[in-house]
Amino acid sequence: MNSPSDPELSITRTLAPRRRRLQNYVRICGALLPIISILLMACVAHGQSAPADKPDSTDATQQNQPAKSGSTPAPQTDSKSDSKQQAPADLPDSAESKKNGAAQGEQTNRILGVMPNYRAVSADTILPPLSPRGKFVLATHDSLDYTSGLFAGLLAGWKYSERSYPEFHSEWAGYSRYLWRAFADQAIGNYFTEAIVPSVLHEDPRYYTLGHGSVLHRTEYAITRLVVTKTDSGKTRFNYSEILGNGMAAGVSDLYYPSQERTFTKTTENWGTEVAADGIANVVKEFWPDVRRRFFKQKKSD
């Protein structure tokens, strides 16, 4: 009598975990959608209200000014000033490069004063390659930042509320099992994608802000940085640090999770989640300078 219902029961049991994971993904996307929409709207508004460049106006005024008697053009002073201005232009820390970064996309060490943003490079900025030691220092900053425990706690609380791993049980002991694993997942992922794989394959783990173009073009650029990266020599190639690094991190994290959860499907889902989260982070980093300049930067009084 139970034979007709057995297939249905087995199907519901197999689909229930997948349905729950899909609901979790939908909740994450719903929580991040307002942030992304605010960023996009800020960029659109900034692009529509952007004033004309000052150099064009000054050039126009200089061209419209009539020549005075007794005054001669100064090609010699122009050549001297050009030589002085062009000399520091190649240096990343020059005043000219800082002006360009502030105008098109100057990054800060934190987003909204909380989220670590050490990997982001301001627009139109040329930096020397990172040494292996610099890459490990970068990963350490992201892993041991004071906000790392906060994000790990939020992630652990979400997984605890969803009972993602019933083997961890409940109450404080169960939450603590989620907490230290969430912190370990973050640290291992950071070291693999920012230090270990980039050092071995000579890739640059930093995100170089585009800072100009349409919203769609900049969003596409930010997402494609998941598969395209710069090398230490300045060339571009496939981003092994992101794809391979997150895959290796997901494999290592299986070692401290319950044995029944160490499946290929579960590992692939964790790997895909980390890559997707990095893609969203790239979009936020790309448009953060526009949001900061429009909403948070204090305007100087004339």
C-alpha cells in the first residue's frame, strides 16, 4: 500500500534541501538589491548632472582673449611648464594622479566606514606590482580586520537560523560551531585568492576601478574581473586566483565540516557562492567612489 507514495516521498525529500537553498539565495539577493540599486541610481544621477570639464573652459577663454600690444606668446614657459608637469605624471603618488583619481573614482580603505576596501585601486592609477609579502599582508588585513568577526557572526547567525547543518545542534554551542567555521571560511578564502595563488601564478589580486563610462559598461567590467585579472607584469589573463583560489578554499573547508556534508554538490555550491559574492563586491567597489562623492563627501564652501 505504501509503494505508490514511496516515490513521491523520496522526491520531496530530495527536493526539500534544494528548495531551501534556493530560498536562501533569493533572500540574499533581496537583501543586496537595495544596495546595488542605490549605487546604480547614484551613478546615473551623477552622470546626468556632471559639469563640464574645467580645462575645456579655460582653453576656450584663453583662445577668445585678444592679444594685447607688447605682449608676446610664451612658448618657452609653456615648454618648461610642460616638462615639469609631465615628469611626475608617470608616478602613481604624484599630485596629478591624485587629482585624476579624485575626479574619476578615488577609493577609500573602507566602504561606508565599515566594509574593508584595501584591494580597490583608484581609477587611472598605476601602481607597482605587489610582492609576495605584500599579497600576504593584504590578505591578512582583510582576514583579521575588526569587521571580519562581525561579518562572520552575521553569516553564522543566518546559517544557524536556517539550520544549514543540523549536526551542529542548537543553543550557544551550536552557534559557536557555525561562528568559528564562518570565520575560517573567510580567512581561508582570502589567503587563497589574495596571497597563495596570486604569489604562485604572479597575478595581481587588486581591483582596478574603471571609473568612467555608462553604468552598464562599468557593471559589466566589474563582473568580468572575476575571470580577467592583471599579472605582475601588467598584462591581462584569466583570473586563476579568483576561480581556482575559491575552489581550493571550498575544498579545504570540507575538512572541518561534518562528513555527510562533504559532497561534490555541497562543495560546488560553496565555491559558486564565494565567486558570486566577490562579483557583487566588485560592483560595489566600482560605484563606491561615485556614491561617496555625491552623498558623503563634504562640499567645500566657495
